[in-house]
Amino acid sequence: MSRFKNHITPELIEGRKSALVERGKAHRVLQAVACERRLGRAVGLDVTKARESAATGALWASVASESNEGISYVVEMDAPRDGRIRSFSCSCRDHRDRGVVCKHMLAVSVRFCDQKLIEYKLLTDVEKMFGF
């Protein structure tokens, strides 16, 4: 086994950046279909736990309730495919009863985009640092 198994290559960085761009675009589409009022309310919500599957890119998160202390909602989203997030769910009543993109999903999406933008910028810095 090579001791350089996890060696950073230009191809690895470019592949990750491409994946980040695709996922970011899909989350922006999700955010665009939501009403502006709901998106505004989502920004203030606390995403208490979040995981992204390394294998599939699917997201799982827990979002604290805005009005009921101690209650959290579970949000799940499949990885984007063809520029869209095709499957998503939230345990809140708004999504369950009306089937809409709820503020909890939007809170997770906004947080995801913010974090992935930071990762993208770091990868760009690595490229510059090593002259890729």
C-alpha cells in the first residue's frame, strides 16, 4: 500500500469542485421555488446536527423548532441529480400535510450552501498554493 494513498492531485480537486458546483446549483433551485417569506424565516433557524453521506451525498439534519423548545425536526435530502434534488422530506406538519418545501428544509439547504462555498474557496486556495 502506497503511503501516498490520500495524495492531493489536480484531478481530485477539480472533481470535488465540480461536485460542489452541481450540488450548489441544485440547492439554489430548491431555494428559488420557496416563497420569499419562508426563506427569510429559514435563515434564523438552528440546524443542530447535520451529516452528508460520503458515499451518496445525501443529507440528514436536525433542525430546532422555532416555537417549541426541545423539539427538533428531521430533514432528509437525496443528493442532487441532473441539477435537482429529487427526493426530500421533513418531519414537520407543514411538509407532511401540504407537501411544500418547508423552512426547515430551506435552513438545511442554506447552511449546506454556505459550508460548501467555504470548501470550494479552500480548494481554490490549495490549487493556487501548489500551482495546480
